Amino acid sequence: MTLIVYSHPDCLAHKPPAGHPERPERLEAALAGIEQLDQPILRNAHPVAFTDLERVHGSNYLQSLRDLDTSGALLSLDPDTYLGRNSLQAARLAAGAVCEGVDQVMADPAHAVFAVVRPPGHHAESSQAMGFCLLNNIAIGAARAADVHGLDRIAVVDFDVHHGNGTEAILRDHARFLFLSSHQSPLYPGTGDPAKTRAGNVINATLTAHSGSDEFRALWTEHLLPAVDAFRPQMILVSAGFDGHWRDPLAQLQLKDQDYYWIGEQLMGLARKHASGRLVASLEGGYDLAAITESVLAFGEAIE
Ligand SMILES: [Zn+2]
């Protein structure tokens, strides 16, 4: 088995201010992990089509991104999300990578896909940039899987240490999707409380600060993986964030790179069981460069 990786050098050209954790070097660190895999197939992504964006994002929001993009100035869209020259192009490549991944696994389910891209996407809501995210890459890919490929059961799985609030807001109450997220709580963005989750197609599960491998694996084994299994997905999309790693500076979980191998193996097993192996992962968070390289390598080994 060989992993197919979509990325693009222009994803490096999105440049938040100096000192910002979501920096171009993250992508280089992730690709350094990919390079250690056994002969991955690397492909350049293409920018997402407007019709793919329109399924998920409001037209006024998309127009405002285009208007701001032409100004050339570095603009703050929320307290920690920036749009500068080349940012929209990077975001369009990131979302395009996931869409191409979806098409790829539909055409050839034998190879899983990993979109190794930035900026990340899972905090972006329909009409709002948020938490380093401009376009919701994974939701855009999920919507394409439903509308273009006609799938009725698409699981979107998010193991980033932060709650995927944007993905949940976009997918909730749409029965063709099941959204599952494990995240540290309390932590940014403050959403994803299981007790307050009302949508029947959303499952949130939380870990307290300083939880490690045992708690993470138990949560997935007892609550989240059985729900994916029962849903019998025709495709699994993965918001793959590696900021639950013990070295990560933005959160306090204690995960190790082996835990990312483990979750990748579990998800790949379910993809093979129900979805002929169709699995598309997309890079979300992860802010320690060495941890990103190790974690991407471990996760990649599990899905290759
Ligand atoms: Zn995160």
C-alpha cells in the first residue's frame, strides 16, 4: 500500500505575523515526516473550485475574502487569524487538496490520501474565519463527497486537541454526515461540551488537561470508534491535528507519536471494513515542529 499526499509549495506563502504559532515551518515539518514513509506518491494540489466553496461557505463571506485578498495588507480577521497577500491562495490549495483526495479515493480506494496543507480548516465556520482557519477544508471535502459522488454516509473524525467547532456547525443536522471529535476541555474555542451537544449526528468527547495515551485510547475505544462502526461510513474524512502531542505548546495533553499510529490504524481498519478503504486525512493543528514530523510519520505509517 502506498499513501497519496496532496500538498503545494504555495501553502508556505500564507504568512501570519512573526511569532504566530501557525507558521510556514509547520508544513515543512509535516513533509519531513512524509518523506520518511515508504515511497509516498506526492502530488501538487490545485485550488478549490468556487462551486466546492459555495456548498459550505456563505457568498458574502467568500466575497469579503476576495475583496480583502486584493488589498495586499496583512489583515486580522479575528484575534488570531490573519489574511495577507497569498493567504487566500494557500487556503484554496488546502481545500482543493481535500477535494482532490475525495475524488482520488472514489476512483481508487486502495490508496488512502493525506492532504498535507495549511492553513488548517476545522475552526472556520460558514461565514467566519476563526482560530487560524479561513476555509473549512474537511467540510468542503465532505460536502463534495455527498453532492458530487452521491455518498449517503460520510464520517468526519477530528482528533485535533481543539474542538472542530466550524466543522460541527456546518455538518450538524445533516444526516448524511456523522461528526465526531475528541478534544481537551476546557480549552479554545470552548465549544464541544458533550452535555450540550444536541444534534443527533454529532458526538463530542472530552479529555482533561494532562490526559495521556490511556485516556485517549479509552475514549476512542469506548465512545467514538463504535459510533463510526455503527454508522457504516462509505468514506472516512479525518481532521488530523497533532497538537495533543506532549511537546505541543498550545495544549496540555500528553499524547505520543505512537498514539497517532494507533488512531490511524483504528480508522484505517474501519475504512477497510465499511468503505473499501476510502480514507482522506487533512492536516489541522500541531505547533511543535519536532512533534509534527514524528506524529505525521507515525500517522502516515498507519494509513499507508
Ligand atoms: Zn488544534
